[in-house]
Amino acid sequence: MDDETNVLNALRRALASIPASRLGGEELLIEMFTDPRTALERCEAVPFSLLMSDFRMPEMSGVEFLARSIASQPHVPRVIVSGFADRDAIIAAINEAQLTRFIEKPWNDAELKSAVVTILTATDGRSASSFASEASARHEMDRLELEDPGITEVKRNPDGSINLDLDLDLDLDQDLD
């Protein structure tokens, strides 16, 4: 996410050159946005493996964008790419947006690619696609929980058996023919 198209194009070129072999055989799928609201809408619809944003943008800061993305993508690593390197602002960004990494502009392509590969494969050697699959499953669990609170929880009886608590009105004296 960046408000400058030329920066997005440079990021796309650098990231698209990461060989699939460095990501567990999976091709990197890249989506770019210049509008933070559109990016947030997409975050609500699709699970991502990594979110990356510029720090300073006119409509919404990168920190605000990444902090807002936590609601729909709580477990996804977040990266700020910026030429703005104020120490206090970086610390605030790390805390507020739960940053995984801060990358300075202008970036070195090899270092940028290495950082992305490290982030995407840092989940115990899992590939980017397995991370995305887990993110998709978490996204679906969150959706189900919003739709029907408690549906994703397993209630257990003191003896460890599962408590189904079906709230059924059964007349046990009823004659079954």
C-alpha cells in the first residue's frame, strides 16, 4: 500500500522476482493499492500472508492503515516501508500497528526480498501458501463467530466429554411408534 504508483511498481518488480523455490514452491501473489479504504475492504474479503504499507500517505497513515487491518487480519505480519525514520514514530508504529518489520526507503532490492522471504517462511518452515491457508481458516472462523457467537468453541463437561447443550425440548415419556 502506497499512495505513489511508481513506488508500488518498484515494489512489485522487486517482489515478483522472488523465486518460488524460496517460498516453498509457491508463486508470490501481489496485490497493490493506492487507496487505504480499498485496501481495507480487500482485507475484509481475502486473507493475506503479508501486509506492507508506506508510512506517510495523505489520506491515512500507514500505521493507521495497518492498525485498522488488525480487525480483519489479526495474525498477518505487517511491514512499514518508509523514508521517514523518526525513532519515536517507528516505536509508536511497532506498538500500534504490531509491526513485524520496518524497511527504510530507498530499499535495497536484495534486502527487501530477503526480509519478505524471511517473514513468509518464518512460520516453522511453512510456505506462504500454507500460511495463507491458515489465515483463510482463521478468517472463516472469525466470520462464523461473528455470525453465530460461540459456534467455534467446544464446551466440555467436568469429565472431559463434549457438552452439546442443544436446548432441545424432548418429552422422554412420549410414545415412539
